[in-house]
Amino acid sequence: GLLFGRRRRRRLFVGWGGVGRRRRARRLDVLGVSFDSDRAHLVLIAVVFGLVATVLVWMRGRPFGRRLLAMKSSDAACVTLGVNLATTKLQVFTLSAGIAGLGGVAISQFTNVGPDMGAAYIVDTFMVVVFGGAGSIIGTILSAFGIAQAQAEVRRAAAVATEQEMVARVSEMRARVVEAEA
């Protein structure tokens, strides 16, 4: 009785699928424009990415951007110049969380969302930063494109090898059938 009651309460608050249930977000409709197709959704993601990049470049020349560059160089120097490090770091964290949220929304349109979904991307992200350099935006972008291209080539080669193995197995099976009939 106690166990059944706990399950029932859990279903009321969490839902029938429980915590580990994966859900896929539905596509957006913005101002009457539907983004149901993958191509339209990729265009939307590119526009949002471009807007975020434009805002970040614009922000670099503003006082907030200059505080970030100064903080990158030396926290102690920033404090001596009167920059409130706690407030600035909180603002950076909030901005980063917002950008990560946009990324999460973008990826939820293509795959199911669950608590362990980031595990597949963590190694790729680490490789991008290591190969591109942590301080170089251009290096990171080039490294991301290079790693994505390498992964695509490996997948293509694996698909070709699998296809060749399948053709060989089908040929073997045909030969066995012909032998059995003869």
C-alpha cells in the first residue's frame, strides 16, 4: 500500500513517464511563419546564431565588454580600477546561461531531450576547445568545422564498409541457395 501510494504521488507531480522520460519539443511558429521542415528550422537557427554573434561583437566595444576583457587579463587590476567582480561575473553567468538555453532549444528540435543527452556531445566539445584553443574564437570555429568534417568522413567510410559487407553476405547467401537447389 505504501509503495503504491508513493508511485501514485510521483505520477501526479512528474507524469506517467517519470524523470527519465525523453520528450521532443514541437517546432516553432513565429508570427504566423511555421518552421516545421528541417531546412526552415536550420535557417531560423542560423539567424538566431547570427543575431547572438552580432550582439556579442557589439558588446565588445561597450563598457561591459571592456570590463570582461580587463577581467580576463587580471582580476586584481579590475578590483583596483573599481570594477565589482561579483556583479560582473553574475552578469556573465546569466548571459552564458541564456545562450546555452538558446542552444538547448535549438537542439531539442532535432533530438529527444533527456537528463543524459549532453553526454554524447561532451567529448566533441572538449576536442573543439583543445584543438582550437581556449582563447581563440576563430580557432575554435575552425576546429569545430574540422572535427565535424572528420566525423562525417568516418561515418561515410563506416557506411561504405558496412554496405560492402552486406553485399558480400548477400552474395554468400545466394551461393548457398544455388548450391542447395542443385
